[in-house]
Amino acid sequence: MRLIFLHNLACVFHDAAFLLSDSHVKQLLCADAARVNKWSQTPESTILKLNMALREPSFRSVFFYRIKNGHRFLPRSLTSIGQLLLPRVKTIEIGGKIGGGVYVSHNFSVIFPERAGDNLRVGPGVVIGRVGERSPKIGSNVYIAANSTVIGNVEIGNNVIIGAGSLVCKSIPSNSVVVGNPAHVIRSISEKDMNEIS
């Protein structure tokens, strides 16, 4: 009962932070929350979807990343208060410029692309990072499976699945499934594969 009360109280602060954010941040958060709630029967209310998504510890990290990058003082302050009641997951680090619909399926990931498009899905233990001053550029509709590493000055196209345990240190074309260390293309993406991504 106490946990439900704390969650609901934290959601009041997070909801206020959401409502006071600029329209671009709201739009990104709506896409992120919709992705988390994709398989649930959550009603269409934006605030309800957001509160349902905030139950997921990995989503809270995405939420705080979005609000922090929104550059408005009051939403960041409200979120800071909410974090005291419902903390973010400290094992997920997020940075860079990332489009809407981010889904971090588990904890323990480092996600720092230079930029990433919409619908980025990240499994547990994924590292997306830089080598020197260069970070990866990732397209839209990309799924990076568990324990994969994407580093350096690489470009990942649109509609790409990177298989579990892969090391990506060279650019990957669009519409590809890649696996291995180093990662290599094994086939083109199929309609069934798109269900994993979207």
C-alpha cells in the first residue's frame, strides 16, 4: 500500500513536469510512453499512459533524460522531487539526441549515440558509445539486442536488427539483420522482423 501511495505521489510531480514541458518534449515522451504501453490495453489518456509507463524502472530513466534535456527549470525541479519518491534506474545512462519511441527493455545499458531516429529499442547490457570524439549515428526502427556494442564513427541505417552479443564497429546499411563479432549482414529484414522493431 505504501509503495502504491509513493508511486501515485511521485506521478503527481512527474505529471506536472510533463504538462509544463515544451511541446517537443511532450511529443517525445508521448511516443516513448506509447511504445512502453504498446502491448497493454491502456486507455488513450496521455497522462494515464505516462503513469503506467512510469511503473517501468527503465522508462523512468528515459523520462528523466527527456525532462533534463527540455531546458525548462520548473519541470526539471518537479522531476527532481519526484525522483526522491520514485528514483530512476542508475544502471541506465542515456545521452545524445534520440527521437521518440525509445524502449529500453531492461536495466544495465549505456546509450550515448550522437543521434538516433524514432523507435530505438535497446536490450539489456547494450553499450552505444564513442571512440575518441566520434559517436554512432543510428537511424529509425532499430533494435539492438542484448549485450551488443555499437561504438565509434559508425552509421546504422533504418530498419536494422543487431543480434545479441554483436560488436558493431563498421557502418550497417538499412533493412539489414546483422550478427557477430565483428557484426556482419546475414540477410535483409523481413516483414516478421519488423514486428520486433516497431
